[in-house]
Amino acid sequence: MKKFWLVCLALVSSAIFAALALAQGGITVNRLQVEEFAALPEGARYPEGITANPATGQIYVGTLDFEGNNQLLRFAQDGTLEAQKVFTGPLTGLIFQPGESEDEAGQVYVANFGFGKIQRIPADFTDDTPDEEVVDVATLPSIGPPPARLVANPDGSTDVISFTTQLTTTVAAPNALTFNSEGDLFISDSFQGAIFRINDVANCEAPCEVETVTQDALLATAGFPPFGANGLAFSDDGSQLFVANTGDDRILQMNVVTDVITVTVFAESINGADGITFDDQGRLWVAANQNDELVALDSAGRVVARYGDFWGINADGAAQGLLFPASPVIVDNQIFVTNLALPLTPQAGDEPEEDVTRFTIAVIDISGG
């Protein structure tokens, strides 16, 4: 009974602290506001990309399994699995595009990380949807490594980071996807340190032309996890494209309406910045995959909220809370986030991700924040 009351006290204290933080203009911290939305079907592992149809509340999830059995999954708004479609190659980013009329189901665009492709499938796909309905929209070009990055030191010296590994010179690595208001699809490339664009992707004839928006040393990384340009999100007016750099723990900012595109640092020290999305209050939510939390940034790049944490592995093999959260999507006042739970270090037995056998999508209510 004593333990029960201690838990109750902790919950009440957490709520009071969050309320005080709001009242005083501080940081809202709520580590407990994480629930399980849905579990992946048997045999499916490592949920990474996520998107949603806001009109129906349906949630789409793709898997990043380098050993095979990759799937695109469609869940109803109550978490019931409605359809699953097998894909060849591990998948990363997803984005939903509505149809031109209410009678059209729309399309889901998929970044096929394994083959360097962008694909699409009707949003109302079923288990029996034929492979012919999975369209290869485009293949990203191989443009080589980005230029070297110069890093100034406090003593006046300069370090040079050269991106010349085999991965950055030979492999296109499409990761996150987002649309601008004109229907152009923007794609981040985590290995080539680049942002690509397919203009009016819904109406282009496949294979569509892929343009290089920019390639920049700030979009590559020599850090961990070894993914540079990742999550993408546009500002409300569409002039600024925000980009997560996972290995550098940064959020970057690009003005995409100028003739000369420059990349600058918007926020630092977000441990494993992965997927990003804006809410209707203008806060930029970041999945900090190495900190097992969601972080919200204000317009100045300051942290204004922290949600979620990792609390261990349940008896059923699922993570409690967040474990390697990869991608968020917002529907109304809820953030849905994939628990990727992907082991990355070579030493066996030193990561809790290795103990996960039941992979989940979490949901966080942010209406109070």
C-alpha cells in the first residue's frame, strides 16, 4: 500500500510541476504521458516512418528491417490493424497526400532506404493489393560526398571533416519526406548530405525528375547514429525548411525561397534528432532517439517541452514509454511516434533494444501543454 501511495504522489507531483512550469513560462516536462497506440503484427520489426490521414485518423507505419520482411502497415484510429503490404527493402520516411476529391483515397509516398527510391501506393491499400500498384516514382541520383566541413576551435585552430567514405560516395539514402504548399516532394539524403525535390510529384510521369535543392557539409555527419540529414518540416509560411541532423544532434534551417540557399544551425544538443513536425502552436517537435523523448522547440530554437522516457521492457517484450523514438506525426492534439528500438552498437547485450520482441507505436496527448 505504501508503494501505491508513493506512485500516486509521483504522478500528482509530475502534473503539478508541469502546471507550474507552464504558469511560470518554463519548460513543460511530462515523462509519464506516453501510452501504447498499437503493436506491429507478428514478425514485423523496427517501425520507423509514420504518417497519417487527418481526415480519417488512419495511421501508416513502415519498417526498417535490414534483415527483410519490411512492411507498410495501416492502422485505424483506434489502433486496429487494417492492412499490411510487404515491401522489398527497408523503409524510412512516409508522407500522406490526399486525393483531389473526397472520393479519392489519396496516396502514401514511401522512402525505400534499401534501394534509394521513392515509391507510392494507394492509401486504401489492402493485404491483397498487387505489387503493380506500388509505383517507383523516382530513384535518387548519386552525387558524391558533400564538401569538407571546417570546424573552428576555441584556440583559433580549425579542424577539417572530410566526407569521403564509401557510403557517402556511392549510396543514395532517402530518409524523410515532406511536401511544400505547391505539392513538391522534398527528400532528405542521410549519406550524401543533400536535400532533393520532385516537382508536382502527384502529376509527374514516373520515373520523375529529381532535382538537387542543396548539398551541404552541415547536412552530413561523422557522428552517431551515422545518419546526417533526416527529419524534414516546413515553416507555416513555407519559406523555411527545417532539417534534423541525427548524428550531429542538431536542427538545421534553410531558406528555400532565395536564389542562394544557405544552411544554418537552428538548435543544438538534441540527442539523436530524428523525425520532426510542427504543431498548430508553431512548436517544432523532435524525436530525440538517443534520449528516448520528444522535445518541443519554440521559434527561437529553445526547448519548451519534454515528453516521454524509457521505463524498461514489459513482460510481453514491448518497451515501456519510448525507446529509440524515430518519427512523429500529429493528429489533433495527439502525437503518434514509432518506437524503432533498433540496436546500433556492435557489442551484444549492451542495449535494451536487443530485448524488445514486440514492437509498438506510442501516442502522447499534448493538449495540456
